[in-house]
Amino acid sequence: MWSHLPLDTIAKIFSFLSPDSLACAASVCMPLRNRGFFCYICNPSLERWYILSLEFILMSYELASKTWKELNVPMANQLEFASLVCRKGLLLLVVGGACKGDAWIWELGVEDKWVLVERVPSLLGKKIWGSKRSWSKTKCVGSDEAVYLYREFGSQMLVWRESSEKGRWEWFWIEGCGFIKGEKVLKFPIKGMLLQPSLNPSLFSF
């Protein structure tokens, strides 16, 4: 039944759920997971959950007041890809759009206003595209130390992290791993990525 409902109808129904109930529903409802409906992330320091829909509608949930609030998504009508990442206690919105194929990183600031903090270099962005010429299949994960953009298992990866030599955040290109122990790695759609665990009070995304 769920697979036949319009996304706006599903969003309306799920807007009445608390974030923990929403996370449970998304984890067991295969039609929603297959359609890539949710990107949700928790910021413990602000006691907030953020939920991003496939149609680039971003909602925040205040744990203390138990209230929902819709947040503006920059250039939402031009986007092909968007993902939420937390870095050092702040929410980042990583987006890629049809406008000249560019991608940007926005940071949520005071009074929930977005501040543009970084732009993906055009040449590196096109390398992530490959022959697809689109951001639509791009995946993104992040931590306090770095933000990673990639497409498939074994493919190249674009990393935004702090340079220990220069003391500022820069972009780095990592070539794909086509072979493991002499065996060719078959490319297939990837669902997640393993990150080095940390005991720091960082932020968690699912």
C-alpha cells in the first residue's frame, strides 16, 4: 500500500511521529527505504533531529518542546542531490544541482539561517559525475574530521577535510580501488560506508 501513496501524503502522515518512531518506521518499511525517502540526523548538543525528504523538504524536531519546524533548503528547485552531515556540532547540508553541475556545502547558523561555507571545485565535481553527468546517484557521509562524496563501491571518492600542513579545509581526490588481492572488484550500488569510530561527543547520522 505504501508504495502507491504520493510522497507528500506519506510526509503528512509521518509528520505526526516523533523522530525515534519515524526512524523505526523507516527502518522496517521497505518501500520507503527503497525510494530513498529519508535522510535523518540527530544533533545531541542542540537536542534536535533533522529529517530531509526526497523532495528536498527539511524538517527539524525540538526534543525539549516536541515541536516540528520546516527549514528552508537553498536552491531546492534546482537540486539533484542533497544530504545532511554534522561537523563539530554544526549541521551541514551538502547539495548538488543541475545549475552548471555545481555542488555546495551550506552550514546552518544563527536563527536557522544557511551560510555558504564551501563550493565543490567544478573539475572534481565532473570527475564524480563520470559518464552520468548528474549528482542524482551521489552518496555522502561525514564526521567531525571530513566529508566524503562517492557513487559506487570501488569508485573514486572526493574528500573535504582539514589539511594538517595548511591548517584549513581543502578538497582531496582519492582514486577508486579496482582490485583487492588481485581480484577485480565488481561495481554495484553502495548502501553505506564504514567510518573510524570516535569516543568524542560527536553527532550521529543514519
